[in-house]
Amino acid sequence: MTQLFLSIWDFQQPTKTEVTLASAAILLIYIFQRILAALYLTFFHPLSQFPGPPKAARSRPYIYTITGDHPEITLEKLHEQYREYRILLYTVLNLTGRPETKALRIGPNELHITDINQYKVIYSQIQPFPKDKEFYDAFNTPHTVVTESEVELHKERRRILNPLFSRAESFKLEPIIHDKVEVLLGQINKLKVSQDINIYSAFRCLTTEIVMEFVFAKRENLLDENNTTFESWFLAAFDAAAESFWVMQERPWLWKMSNYLPLSFVELVKPEAAHVFKLLKYAETCLQHYEKSGNTTSHPVLFDHLCTLPREFKVAEALIILVAGSDTTASTLTTGLLHILSNPLICEKLSRELSEADPSFQMLKLEKLKYLAWQFQVVYRESYRKIFPSHLSSMGKSFQQTVVSMSAYTMHTNEEIWGPDARTFNPDRWLNPEAKSLEQYLCAFSKGARMCLGQNVALAEVTIIMAYMFRSFRMSLLPDAEPPRRKDLFTMGYEKPGLSLKLMDIVSKTQ
């Protein structure tokens, strides 16, 4: 037996030539395999009939390298570019038909859709498509209501959370909103005397505080964390984590590897990625606080509804709702102010309506203010939430397991729906008797089985906060200031320095 064992290991050391030849053979096989894969993806893949950047057909990360912080605008330009190519091709070849590019290939197995007739098919209530697991894995928060890719598992998680986000429960959060807005107004009154107010940062602190209490039953006092600005460590962590999200899409191996590396090493290699883990650690700390103290508030708390879940799922769910529910609302508020203050007539109408309203600003009463309600139909159309990939199995043809993405941006800027002024902030369009029919095209909260859970809470926040702001201050944009640049990092936001406003004398004391 010993001799047999030794004979197995008694081999000659390969020569340098043999090693070189073997390495060359492996390299040639690899190159040949890559060439074959590229040829297949470019010419023989089921999606090869769709127009799109050639590199996108061969590489999933490619589209993330060219879209940057403005994916929908870049994709819109690509649709137009390839439509022009097809018009030229049809003209040269004397072809008949309509040279549209309503489906653009943006990955080896992904289409970006602009056909408005497909929206309800893709985002269906009855036959929902599963979300793209590869895309949502980059969040590193598996099995949450936002990231869950399995339809049945998502349905069960949503069943657990639905009662918490009902309209009736959202009214119980009103005291939190009022309390936090009062803190915001106090801080603004201190700062507005000596400086302009970065209202975007202020709203981010405000909405994050509201959601923190709702999710964790815990206060962080972000609004008065800084005596001179509305900056906060939490906002910096949010921004860094959001930046890392696109990095994870571009380099999916990074998030997979980061789970097995020490935080100190991840922070050294990619500081932005480390913030994701810091936020997870914060959520874990909040869960420990909740387990120790319980819900000592008079309002509902997310953790109350997650008692049957494993600990790591509680942490992930809490964090994803905190992130999804704070910056989106802050961006909506900022977009609303930007457009309203840019239109003096609209601003005057809204201010007049609110000056005559009940100063208690109870949601049930605010909902009856017609002009305020119409404002936010428009605001939500302007400050769209991004809608991400699902699997496509029906679009004239069958493409099983094809990933498709279609955003609210497409629906909200489509001239077939909204007319030639589709990109104009125009609340008066909702005064039209036929305006009711337009509501079906409002997709800020998505549609179907994956519709945003928190829309009742978000609507309450936006309505109450805006009422306070217009009742309390005379606001104006800074003269000659450039509009803030938007950025899309999973949720819509604004690049630094955000939106600064001049807030003058208080119109009336809030009660």
C-alpha cells in the first residue's frame, strides 16, 4: 500500500516548456470561449433583434458605467439615438412600418421599455413578475419587502406589514410628524436670520427622524445635531451607501466578497461600501434597544410586526424601510418647493388657500383643500420614484426569464399621455374635467403587487409638512441661483449643495 501511494506521487516535475504550453492552451481556450460568448450574445441571443449599445449586449455592468447618476435621462437619450438610427435604416432600405425603439437592449438579458401600454402588464396586481435577484442582491439586505425576488415570499412579507401601513395606522403617526415639524421650524427660525437655508438637507433630516421613530421607536435628534447647518452623520452615511449601490451593480463580485471581509479592510479598499455595514450595525443596535425597552411610544412601530422573523431579517427589513422611506419623501418635498416657488401665481394660490385653512393641520382637513391636493398630484409626477427590473414574460412575444425595467420617469414624461407640456409643472391640468382619467398614469408609488407600502405615510408627511412651511414662512429661491442637479442613486435626490432658500418673516404662528 505504501509503495502504491508513493508511486502515485512519484511524478516528474513539468518542464518550463510544458508549463508555458499548458498556460498558453488555457489562455487560448479562455479567449476562444469569450469570443464564442460574444458572438452568441451579439447575433444569436433571443434579444439580439433589439437595438442597443453593442457593449451592453455582452456585459451587464456596462450600462451602469455609462449612465452614472442619471440613468433614466441617459436611457432616454439612447432610445432617441437608436430611433434615429432606425429611421435612417428604414429610409435607406425603403422599409415600411414604424421605426420605434420602445424596447432597448441594455444588458445581455435585459430590456428597457418605454411602451406605456406595457406598464400594467409588467407591474401587474394579478400576475406580478418576480424582481431581478441579481439587481437586488446588491442591497445586501435579502428577503425584505423591497428586495425579495420570490413572488410568494414577498406576498407573505407584505401580508405581515400591510396593517402597519394602512390609512388608519398612518393617522396615528400624525403626532410624530407635527412634533418633528415644530422642531424643524424652531431650527429654521434660529438659522434664517444669519443664512439661507439648505431646505433639501433640512427635509432629509426631518423625514429620516420621522421614519426612525416609526421604525425603531428611537430618536436621534438629527434636526438639531448641528447648531449651524442641517448636516448630519446619518445623511453622509446614506449618501455613501447610495453611491456604493451603483458600484455594487458595476462590480457584483464586490458585495459578495465584502460579506466575508473585516469591516476595517472593506473601509480601506472601498470606504463607500463600508457605510452599508455601518447602517446595518446601527439597525442592529436599534433592535437591541427595542428588545430591551419595548415600544414605549403611543404610535405603531415596525418591530412590533416583525416578531415572527429571524433576527437578521428584522434588521434588514428595518434598514430598507428607513432608507426607502426617508430620502424619497425629502426629495418629493424639495421638488415640490422648487417648482411651486418658481411659479409665483401657483405659489400665491397655495399660500392663500393655506392661510384660510384650519391651523391645526390635521390630515383629514388638509385632504379637503383642493389646490393643495392638486399640487401634490403634480409634485409626485415630477419627483418620481425609480422602478427597477422585473422578469418579462409577455410583450407581444415570449422572452422567458428576460429582465425588463420601466420607470415612472417614462410614464410621467410621455407626451401621448400628458400632451406637449408633459414636462411642465402645471397643477391646473388637474382642474380639467377629464383629469380623473390621468390618475391611472401616476406611477410615483409604482403599481400592482409591488406598489410602495408606505404611500399613506408619505402622503401624510408631504401634505402636513408643506402646509406648515407655506403657513409659517415667506419663501423664495435665491436670485440667479442654478437649479440643483438631480441624481438617481436608487432613489431620486439632489447633488450638493442641494436647494437653498431665503426664508423671510413668519406669516403666522403655527399652533
